Amino acid sequence: INNNSNIITNKVIRVKEPKKPKDIKCKIQSFTSIDIQYLKQFGITNKFCKLAKWYSIKHYWIDGELMYTYSNYNPCIGYYFNGRWKLYFYLNKEWRFLSNTTKNDIQGWNMLPKTGDLLIITKSFKDVGTLYEQEISSIAPQAESILLPENIINDLKLRFKTIYSLMDYDNTGIHLAWTMRKLYNIKPLFFTEGLWKRKQGYKGAKDASDYRKLFGKDELKNLINDNTM
């Protein structure tokens, strides 16, 4: 993790809500062995899934029309947000997400403690799950292009002593991280080994979940402690 990036941008990200399906309905099932094996790589447990409202999706319908049935070749995990769904097709190489969520559905928000020493604003619900299992509070916007509003940040600053961002070390992630630094004075962290090695990440890991998969819980804990203490 490198918290001393020399890339500075004054670009402010303006969020435009994408068009989403009007209505998504899902039938859930128990997590399959494929689901469990996938989540286990990143240290994500059944306990977290219950608290975060993650489900294995057997079928989904869009505006009443059946659009999907679970298969081992294209499994789907659904994140539930008070009547809205974000569906994650984690083995699909063409596209990964389908949702009718809004930018107000902050991933991990309902799992935050009232107060704490450290909060990390990261870029995906999967990373929130990995960090939760590391006993680190974290949240993520619905997309890495979404800037959390000032009132949310002010609330978090009253509740947590230290806040960092942890985004991907690519154009979108860097822009969002440095916008949060400029507007909210939130210090950015990145998985990187240098300015010109963006695709390599840090030791082959581009984010917290990747690092947990490659090196395990203790190594990720040490890495985060070394860069946030």
C-alpha cells in the first residue's frame, strides 16, 4: 500500500444516475459449494453474508419476466438493499453487475459500529467483506465513480478517529481518492509498487480482497497496520 502517490488532479467527479431496470425480483437459495469456495478465498464468512444480506440467487425477474436461472457456469450472488438488488455474476468475464440500486445505497453502511478508531472507504462490497473479517470497519459507494456526499462524510468524521480511502490504482480510483482528499481531507491508500506499474498492483494484488486471497489474513492485517498506524 502506497499512501504517497504523486498524482494530483483537480477533477471533480459528477455522478449521473445510469438507467436501471424498474423492478428486480429474486428467488434465493442456500449458498452453493461454488459460491462458498469463491467467498472463502477472500475470507468472507457466512456470518458476514447474513449481516450484509448477501444471497445466492436461484432466479431473477426483471419487470416480471424471468431472466436468469442459476448455473455453475454463471453463478450469481445478490446484495439486498431495502427492496433493491445488486446482482454480482462473479465468474462472468463479459459483465459482472446488474442492479436497480441508487447512489444512496452505501455498501456496508448498516454494519458500521456507532464509533471506532479506523474506517476505510473502499471501492467494492467484496472488499468491505474482506475488511470486516479483518475487524476493520469499511464502506463502499455503489460504484467507484460515485463521490459520497458531504453530510455522510461529516457524520463519519464524528464517529471515527481516522478515515482513509482505498481505491484501485487506476484513473477512476485515483480521481475519486484525490477528490476525497481535496474536498474532505481523507488520506488515500493504494495497492501499488510505483507510478508506472498500475496493472501489477502490490505483489500482484490490486485490492484488499486480492491480497487476502494471495497472502492470508495475518499478512493483510500486518500490511494495513503498517500503513494506518
